[in-house]
Amino acid sequence: CLAWNKTGSKRLALFVAGTPIRLQTNFIEHVMQPLVRDGHAVDLYLALTFENYSSWKGHANSYVADPWLFGSNRTAWTNSLRESIAKFGPCAQLRELIVHDNVTIGSDGQPWLEKGRWWNRSTRRNFLSLFTMIRSLWS
């Protein structure tokens, strides 16, 4: 990436949002690292919620989160995440990390949450939470 040379490298922004239970932390190794190795500059924007989660598929409620996320406090795993990305050098950056304890659905999403016809309320809530977290990364 020639250390963020604006004319000599391709830049890519990765937006990841969801729950720690669904986060596959090896995406750093399996997605970011190959992109950097191929000469891309990679910016990671990550939003996670620790809100109680209920999947629209019952079996998904039994997923187990990566122990790396819960083996220590948030500050420790945030630092560990930054260190993991920093190993790739200046071409990979954690640009934003937002941790939500609770995702608030705005008034613009309430009508669809309450009266939407797509799936069930729980699924619509999960979708709106994901959208809200991605939108928070843009601000």
C-alpha cells in the first residue's frame, strides 16, 4: 500500500457490525491480512453490541462467542484487537470501534419494527439493530 500513498494503492473500508457471539475474530487474519499482502490499504470500522440477543432461528441462540472477546475486559480486548491489526503494518488500521451496551432504534425505524410484514418482530429488531450500528460508524 506504500504506507497510504493516495495514488499508489487501493483503499478498502470494511464495515463490520453485530454481536460478539457472531463475530469471527479470525476475519482479521483471513480477510484483512490477504488484502494488505496484495497491496491494499484497509480501514476497519467495527461496531458491536453486548445487548441480549435472540436469533430468529432458535439453534443460533446456542452459539458461543470467541473466548478472546470475553477472556478479559473490554479495554484489554480492544487493545488486543488493535495489536492484532497493527501487526500488518501501516496499511491496516482500526479506524473506528464502537461498543454498544444497548442499541436504540430511532423513530424512523419504529413503524417498520412494529407493523412490518417481513419475518417476525424479533428478526426486524435484529435487522434494525445491525443497520443502526452500521449507520453509527458513518457518523
